[in-house]
Amino acid sequence: MLNLSTRHGASAESWTLTGALSPRPTVRVAAVDAYGDVMNTYTGWQRITGTEPARPWAVYLAGRDGLFRLLCFDLDAKTPGAAAAAARDADVLAGLLVDVGLQPVVCASGPSGGRHVWAALAEGVDERTAAELARFAKHVCPTLDTSQLNNAATGCVRPPGAPHRAGGHSTVLSGELRTLTEPTGTVAQVRALTQRLARLVDDAEPAHTIDPHKPLPLDDHSRLFLPGPRRELAAVSAAALREDAAHGDASAILWRVLIGAAAARWRHADVAALVDTAPGLEHVRSYRDGGTRRTRGRTDAARVLRRQWDKAVKFVATTDRQIGDDPTFDRRAGAIAAHVRELQARADASAGRWTRGGGPADRRILDVLCLITLQALSAAVEADTRRLALLAGVGRETARTALLRLSDDGWIAHVRAADGPHGAHWTIDPAQVIPNSQSDVGHKRTRAPQGPGPQDQLPPMTTGAAERTSLLATLTDRTTAAAHDLFTLGRPALGHHAGNTYARTSSEPQTLDDLSRATGASFTRTALTLDRLTSAGVLVRTAQGWRRTAVDRRRAAAVRAGVDGSLAQRAERYSIERELWAWWRAEDTWMRAPRRTSSKRRPGRGQLALVPEDGTNAYGPHPRRGDGRLDWREARRVVQDERGGVAQRAPVFDRTEPLDATEQMLSDLLGAVRIA
């Protein structure tokens, strides 16, 4: 039996193990730079029947037929603080593998604190399934490097016991190596793992601070709750309450229970009564310390439950959650998400398109259109230029010209012109491959034919909603990172390309080659942009590459550059322009309406009826100049004063004019007072 838990003799034993578990007769070998230093790239190759390589080597995860027979989750720890996160993610993934019947082997990949979580398969899985698994795992475990599971041709990882370029070896922490050389994993188990991860993606606890729009009521114990009759838990939350959380992601399982309980109008006391007995509430009772769980004290447990309960109630109260039993939702979400993912992959492959001229703004607009499409669950969406501009952090005219360029190049198509208060409609599906109705789902989009295999006899996975959620999170993070005052046009702002580059960085270091490839810019331009971002204080350069600062310093950099608040001013200006446009539309409707009797008066400011007539506006009649033409300057002043909170003088009416019979009756019976 092989023993790779110690370093002595580990390399030789690892070479023997490599031959026993490798899906191919060759391995990839680490490259060296011009100075002879070993690099973290594997470009060479060597047959396993030969002698042990002098440099670190990696085994392929898939065979030559393109089917994965090894799963390896590579959890990076490129910064000192990331080692604990990698260890936590390894525990989560190992627990999920055990839950579906796969036998994990967890290794410390090297001296930096990274982890490799291995599982071997007796049945090969196709690249699409492996890539989907990797995407969901990445959403749940942020330290995961998905590149190995995304590429059946070249994806490879150093096996247990293999040397590390910085010294040491990949050391087994838990699991039996024979499970890798005598695989039993099936396609059904991989798909079950994917389904579990998909549920975690949809039910993941939000990382941002939740700010409810209105105060929520408190129960007798001063805990938040949602009013309404108590209902039974939804099936997903009820299953989570019964799930053995001690061997999985206990925090995520608790979150599924709490949001279901809050939505079912439970109270905090209802959940607290189950803490001692419900398996799904393990995160309240204990916490993970390395590979074991330690019991919390009663005070600490009560504090955890109170904090998480209030957070869940706020989340349910302020989030548009998918509630109901729409059987087509998952498939429709999957169809939209698949097209968005394909479009994004095509855009990434054409990276140079987004670095020339207006290319940086074009990519932002394309990303925003993809985001709106996912939110609307429709290929064609209404997207006026002001809305797109604000979401992308660009100017209105920049957004307009970007739409035209994208349309000319075939990335999007204009499907409906602007009509009155409605903006133009655009689609990211010019070829119309996305199903346009619920009954069409599953018929228009076809998959590439594959050879017969175990996956062909299994029912389709219901992961469309999770795919959509994952993409929404990715695109929201990217657009939010780029749309900042610091990344507007004109000096001393850093510009759109710098914003796009920043949006593709993370808390983990990335090399110049990685970022150059991600943005499509040359090495020289990427290096210059990274230097500017580093000088601005929003990126940090380390020995491993560039990463974001631990605390977001974009606002401080914008203040130093004198551009802080520029996007807020633009949003205010666009909002005023919308109100002026609506006022003009109302005036135009009034002027085109049939002639009214002379006794009919138009309502003044603040005097709209409960059901206003067409052509009326909250600001009253549009101001006019002495020659009868519309006075746009006065209209803008009125709107600005109203938005700025400037008190308006009440209109003065002639109260000496005698009341007619109807007015007199209303005055006598109801105490009515004439206002117009």
C-alpha cells in the first residue's frame, strides 16, 4: 500500500501512483524560465513508463476520449490569509462528495496552504458536465481554480506525493489512495453532486449588507418577523432542516432553513425550539475547527441564531425570490443562461475587440445587456440609453454609439424602436436561438451530439436556475466594479479600460499574462494600466501578481483625483431629463386632445385627481414664454427646485368669487374648501 503522508520517499511513490491512476500514458511536466527557475505552467510532457521527471509533473484529469475519469478541485492559497479559506472550502467539498457516495482524498498541495480534493470515477463524464460542476463549486467555494475541470484536453493537476516547485510535496491529509487507483464513482453521483451544489448556489447567504426599505415588526422577544399566518416549510427548507449538516456546509444548510422559515411566517422562537434536535441547525450548535466541529456555548449559539435569523427575515422581505411551482422556470432560466454564457465566452475569445477605440465601453454595454436579459428572463429587453449608461458607468451618448457598434458587428440586434415613454428594445440573440415562449423551451437549442455513455440514460439536471444565479452574481460584480467615478473618461480619472481591467481582478493575485489575456490588451498596455491602478492605491502588486486591496479604496482614489460624485451627478441629471421628458409628453398629449370646454381647468401642481386624465402631470401645465412657446429653462428650474426640496409658494385663488350651487353644497356638508 502506498503511503504519501510523509515526505520521505514520497516522490518515488507518487510516480508509481501516477501510473496507476492516470487516464493517459503521458503526464505534463513543469516548464522553466530563462534563469532555470521552475514555473507554474506545465508545457512539457513525458511518458509514465519512463523515469521519474526531474521537475514537478501533473496528471491529466480526462482521457484521450475527452471524458473525465478524475475529479480534482484545486483550491488556491496564493496569499497568507487565503490558506484558512482554502482549508474551509476543502472541508465543504469533501463533505459534499461523501454525501453523494464519492470517496474524497484531500491533499495539502504544497507549502503555501492550498488544497487538492480528489475523487476517481469508474465512468467517465463529459466536459460539459465537469465544467458545470466546476462553475457551481466555484460559486460556493471561492478559492477554487476551475481551469482544470473546464478543459478536457489539457486540464491537469499534480497528483498526491508529487513535488512542488517551491519545495515539499503534495501530502495526503485524509482519504484512502486506493480509492483513486480502484475507482467506483459513477456519472449519477457526479450529477447528484452538481445538483447539490446548484441548490447551494440558489440558497447561498448574501454577502452584502441588507438594508430593508421599511421597518419590519418585532415579536414579543424583540426579534424581526414577517406578518401573516404561519405555514408549513417549503420542501427545500424542510429537507434542509432534516439534513445532516455536520458533514456538509452547515452554514449554507442553516441559511436554507432560515429563509424558508421566514418566508413561511415562522417566528424566531419557532426555530429556537428546534435547535437541540434538528440536524440542519448544526451550525447554531457547533462550529468547524479544522477537521472537527466544536460545541458552542449556549450564549454563543443564541447569538448566532439571532444574527442569522434577523438577516434571513430582512433578506426575504427585500429580495425578489422565485416563489411558486412554475415547472418551466428552470428550463427557461437554463436556456437564457446557456446563451449568455456562450456569448460571454465568444466575447472573451475576441478580447482584442474590446481594447480599441470605443471597445471598452462596448464591452460594458454588452455585459449590462446580458445582465438585464438574465434578470428579465427574456432575450429582448427594453433598454434606454440613460439606463444602460448609468449601469455601465458611461455617458448617455457613449452608450448610444456602443449599441450601434455592437449591432453593426452582430453582437446584438435592435428589435423595437422607442415609443413614447418606452425605450428601445434590444436583444443579445440576433439569430433567435433562445426559445421565445415557455412551450418552446428545450426545442430550439440543441446540444452537440455525443457518443453513447452512462449520462445518456439519466434524466436532465434541473440546474438552470442555479446557472442563472451564478451568472447574475458574476456579471453584477463585474459591472459594479467597473462602474465607478474613478473609471470615467477624462483626466484625472483612469478611464473605461482601467475599470474593465480592475473588474477582472480579485482578492487572489493574478499574473500579467492572466490579466492581459482577460482584457485582450497587449502586455505593455496591461502593465501600464496595472501600474496606474497600483499608483492609485486600488491594486496591490505581490510576488505572485496583482490583487485588490483588502479594503476597497476606489472612493478614496476618486476623492484624490477630484472625480468623486461624478456618476451621482450624472444620475441626477438623467433623472431630471426623464421628468422633463414626461412633462413634455403630458403637455403634447393635452394639446392633441379634443377641444375642451372653457370651464374645464387643468389641475395645478400637486392637484392631480385620484385617477388623473391623460395629459396631466404632477407639475401642472408646462411653463410657457410670452410668445406661447414652451419655456424649457423654467421647466428645468421647477423640477430642480422640487427635487431639491425648495418650498413652492401655494397658488393664490380669488376666494371672493361666489360659489355655485354644487360648490356650496360640498362646502356645507363636507367642509370642502376651494383650491382651484
